[in-house]
Amino acid sequence: MKQRILAWRPVILALACSLLLTACQITPSPADGLLTLTLWHGINPPSNRDVFDELVAEFNAEQSDFQIEALYVGQPDQQLPKIFTAVVGGVPPDLLWFTPMITGQLVKLGAIRPLEDWFEASPHPQDLDPALLSGMTLNDQIWSIPMATNNLGLFYRPSLFQDAGIETLPQTWEELREVARTLTVDENGNGRPDRHGILLSLGTGEWTVFTWLGFLHSMGGELIEDGVPNLVTPEAIAALQFWADLVADGSVKLSQPGRGYELNDYIAGRVAMQLTGPWTLEELESLDIDYDAMPIPAAEQQATVLGGEQLFVMKTRPEREQAALKFLEFVLSDRFQTQWALGTGYLPVTRTARESEAYQTYLRDRPILTVFLEQMSGAHSRPILANYARLSDSLGRAIEQTLLGSDPATALETAQRRIDRIWQP
């Protein structure tokens, strides 16, 4: 292991030097000496980036102590090498936008500032949605704040339900299985369905894991027991078996590998249901199709998985960190939360923003969002421990193998053996 690290050290240093030069080019020192903080993000689609850039511009225009420079540095898989190279090279951004699952790795590297003192002294603990606290906290310390939130639901095409004579939305797994069978249709009689009941994500990536975890939690299962991953549980096997049953019924269209988030088949009517979230509303509203959403049908309990990204304050210098905290105050303000929600479809993270007149008007025009707001009480965060990426990869492989015909218990046992090697003392 030591030899492997030493072999990579020149590469890391070279990348760090390159990044340092890039950072110097991107964020020159202003002539007037005004402090400029860099914020790295991967906000997508571009329309959402426009909303964020407008909010940052408003913040910059209204105070003169410092400026925020928001830089789009690619999608999450593209960001990770840049983030860790910057940390190793000692040239991190001042603020980082990323999913909370990176928290454990950043804490292990000593790259981020803990936030509980600042957070607990602010008015936000009483106002923040309590479902979000677990994604902010590791080892009893708060390390990030949510910029916005969302969760996963089941989108469906009402016209296809109507055509199939389905009058009641499924509320249980068995009802979902029956509805998916009913919605699977071979229209031209060639023996192959032209429309499937539901799309499931094929691939080993985080999206596949994200869309499956709600089923695990619906069984009352968890990924972590006593701080260690445990995949071979009755709840995990049952949740994965349910997906296998949907495939065996012929009701499933599998996505292109690694592209389960794309809506092409749903929009074209090639599938009647798809797991996704409110961030898709802007795209759907621009199209001439019918759509709606329902909670994920339940097994033992109603459950879903939290989405959304966090903001981290990177360890730099005290004056830069203090300035970064002022931007976090802005992000948690009703103004930011409301404007961001109205512009993107994300859910506000604070009670007061959700109750604001502007957001309530927005909600009346888009009652579909009540599905996701009501699901927040049963929403689970993904683990934020170090090595989550390795855990997700192993679990993703097990899910993909099951969708392609493997026995769920065997696939999970294989994944657990791989994980045990990583988590050995």
C-alpha cells in the first residue's frame, strides 16, 4: 500500500501544482484588495446554475466586505478528483457544494471546518427541517449545511393509468407490482412489450443505489449497523428481491447503463412510471405531456431517500472561513431558499421559507410538490461515513447483478465480502 501511495505522489503533486496555477488564474487578487472567496459547485441543469449565479450576484452587490466567485467545476464524478487534488495540494476552494456523502472523506483529510458552534448560536436549528440533521452530522459534529433539499418519488403518466383502467394509485409493493404488470403492453403483437410499467436504473453508480435505498428503508432496513456496513440482512434481501420480481414479471424496462436519471422513456410513453424527484419539474413543465407523482409504495413503512447538496467551509485561513460563514447565513435565509425553490423545483430547507406567501402561491400552482413535502417526514439520509463511495460501488454492483438475473442474497453476500476487506481494522 505504501509503495502504491508513493508511486502516485508525483501525479498528485503535479495535479496540485496545475490546480494551483489554475486557481491563481481564476481568482486574481482584486486591485482594491477586496477579499474574494471561491465556491466550487456542479449545479445542473444550466438553468439552475443561472438561478444560483443571480443569487450570488445579489449577495455580492449588497455587501462590501468580500465577494463570492462561484465556479462550475463539473458533475460530481468529475469534481471528486479536483476536490481531493486541491486538498492534497493545499489549494482548496473556500466553499464547496457537494452531496453529503463526501463528508466522511473530507473529515478524514482534515479538509473542512466543523460548524456546530456557529450553527447552534444561530436561529437556524429551530427552523431547519429536522430530517436534514443526519446528513449534516458525523461523530456528533455538524460539518455542512443543506443548500436545498428534495427526495425521491414515483412519477407516473396519468393518461396511461386511465387507458389501462387503473383508478387507484398503488400504496403497497404488491399493488405496485400488479399495476406495473397491467401497464406493460405489447401493442403490435410481436411478443415484446412496447411499453413497460416501470423503469429501473441499470448500472453500478450512485443513482442506482439512490433509487433502491427507499425500498430498503421501506422494509425497515439500514445500510450501517454499529458503524459498519451490513448488506446481508433480511430487509436488504427482500428489497432487492422485489426489484427482481418486477423484472421477472416482464414489467421493467432497464435504463441505459449509468443513465437511469434520464427521462426519455418516460416522456415518450415507453414506461408508465419512473423513480425521480421534483428537480425534473422544470423539464416536464416545458413539454406537452401529462405527468404526476405519488409516494413510493410501502412495504413495512412509508420511506424515501433524501437528495440535495450541502455547502462545506474548507479549512483555509480564519478571515476567509469567517467570511464564508456569512454566505452560509445568506443561503439559509428565507430569501435565498424561496428564490432557489421557485427557480429550480427544489424544496426549501426551512419552515419559514416553506410557509412564505411566495412559496405557498408556487405550491398552489404545483400541487405535485406536496407529495415530496409530505414525504420529508419519512426521508432517510445516505451514510456520510468515510469510504461511502466504496460501499456504494459494491452495493451498486449487487443491484445490477440482480437486475441481470443473479440471486439477490448471493449478490449481496459477494458485495459484503468485498466491503469486509475494505473495513478490516
